[in-house]
Amino acid sequence: MSAQRVAILTAGGFAPCLSAAVGGLIQRYTELRPEIEILIYQHGYFGLLTADSYLVSDEGRAKAGVLQRYGGSPIGNSRVKLTNTADLLRRGLIKEGEEPLAVAAERLRADGVDVLHTVGGDDTNTTAAELAAYLKEHGYGLTVVGLPKTIDNDVIPIKQSLGAWTAAEQASLFAQNILAEHRSNPRMLIVHEVMGRNCGWLTAAAATEYRRWLNEQEWNPALGLTKERWDIHGVYIPEMELDLDAESQRLRAIMDRIGNVNVFLSEGAGVETIVHEMEVSGQDVPRDPFGHVKLDTINPGTWYAREFAERMGALKTMVQKSGYFSRSARANERDLLLIRSMTDMAVDCALDGVSGVIGHDEDNGDVLRAIEFDRIKGGKAFDTSKPWFRDLLDAIGQPG
């Protein structure tokens, strides 16, 4: 490969992989091709549009491994959709009459970028593919190699996205503190709201991690310290139908017996019902630049807490969201191994001029490869028939 300059950007929401992935890419290039310049676009596509970039220094390359110890993204993220012209105009990121893809592509050309590495979800990576296509049409070759970042683990056809394992572990840790509040009031209802717009994988995995911790603890029922009070009593995800009245009746029996109820709720569960209620009542439903409902403004956890509390006779409710706690964490050892394998392959593919999103391809025997951009999609549903999830529901006595 004759590339002389590589660019890296991270985009979308945070996940426990961004910092380590950036560090891993820099380390791999330094190991294989130290003469190649590495350009950082700050805050993702925001920095690409505004020409906010810098070259990685020798010192930065030498200490790139330090990034594995931190969460977040040291090079910055943003939610910028290059095909949402109206939003970009409103934010002053382009001028009237400018074509966003053209502005971004011309910046890559002006900066002499031969390879673009994007670390993000399906929107981030498919946008990068559109940039490459635009440049190809205009006679400029650009290799684009993406890395799949999403704590929802919902990218088609990728088996495991970066950061999701860590996010589940951190959501469990969050719950280990929050669920201790179950004795702060008689008839206490705690709703642990977990990120997951369309996919319940993270909620299911977090609940499984929490119950693994629960089963390792020692209890003292004589003093009121019981496993059942600390347990999870309901897990609700977008892929499962929820009979609110029937579930409330089941949970009320638990409340009557032990004095508290704890549930794990995916933020995307039942959103259609909530949005419908808002629209019927004439309320505005806020959406982000990608057209997604802003879940933090419609508060699914609060809605479910209110509905459940009324039906089960809770005297106090508490809704706690673990999303930002989980997504900003440093990658755990399991994710670090996955990140390293993917960043190594991403650089190898880039040096060979092969574009795509790195991942274990579920349609091709789970082989780790550069998956074609036109096959990348978001919104992969969680498979509720997974044995580990069925075991979880059986253990907490929830009909599935």
C-alpha cells in the first residue's frame, strides 16, 4: 500500500471501547508502518466538517497504550448526520447551498487522507462508506475501515460489537449499589433503566451479570438480609410483549410477600406505546438528527414506574439509569482482547486496501473479516431464545 496519511475519528454515543480502539489503531500502525502519518479528526464528523484536526505526535504514538486504561474518547465524539442538511445548517456546520458529503469529502481530499478509520455504530460506518463512494466518483481513492461500537450489540451482521460486554458488567455493578435502596421505604419499587433503543441484549446481559454476582453472595435472613429482596423480579425488553396488568399482578404478589420489587427495563421497551400516548395528547415527540426518539426526554423508566406502582400498590418508586455510568467505563479484559483483534485486522485490511467494517460475520461462520458496508445495518433484535436468557427468566419466575 502506498498510503502516507491515515485519519481516525470516533462518532455517536460513547461505549467502553473508543479510547482503547484509538490507542490500538495507533499502536498497530506504529508497529507496522511508523512512517505513515496519523491524523485525528476531533469530535467525529463535526471535526471533519470544521477542519478541527491534528497529527499524532511521536510522543502520542509512543504512549498510545495508555488509552487502554480509560473510558470515553480522548479525541471526542458528536452526533452529526451528514445527510441531515437542515440540522447541519442550523448548527452552522455547513453554509447555505453546500452539500455536506461534498464538504466532508473535500476536506479528506485536502488533508491528503488515504485511509479513514471510523469507530462507531451503523450510522457512523455507513456514512463513511458514502464518503468513500463520493470520492471514488470524483476520482479520489479512499479506503474506509470501520470498527463496530455500540453497547446495544445490535449491528447486523456482527456477532459482538466493541464495548458491549463491558457495558453489561458495569450495569451490573451499578445495580449492586442501586438495588440496596430496596429497604429505604416500605413497599419499594426500583426500576433500573438500561440503554437499548431497539435491542434488549444489554438489559438481558446486565441482568445475567447481576444474578451471577447475586449467587456468589452470603446472606443473613435472620437480620433481613435476603437474596430474594436483592434479586431481580422482572426483565423487560423491546423484543418481548408485556402484559402490564398480568405482570403487575405477579409482581404485586412478590411485593406483598417480601416488601419490595426490583426490575430491569430496556429503555426501548414499550416506546411505541408511550409515543402514541404523547402524540394523541398533542405533545411534541423530540427526536435527534438521525430521527430517533430522544429517550432521555420521554423517560420510559418513569412511565413504567408510574404504571407498575399504581397496579402493585408501591408506596415509593425509584428510577435509576445506568446508561452513562456504563457507556463511559474503561474496557474490561474481555473487551480489550476483542478490541485488539479488531484493531489489528483493521490496520491489516487498510494496508491491503480492503474497505469494510471489522467484525465476526454471522452470515459467514462468525469469521472475523472486513464486512461489506452495504450489509451493515442497525437495529438487530436480541434472540430471546438464547438458553442463557431462558435460564434467567426461569430463575426469576417470569413468563417468557
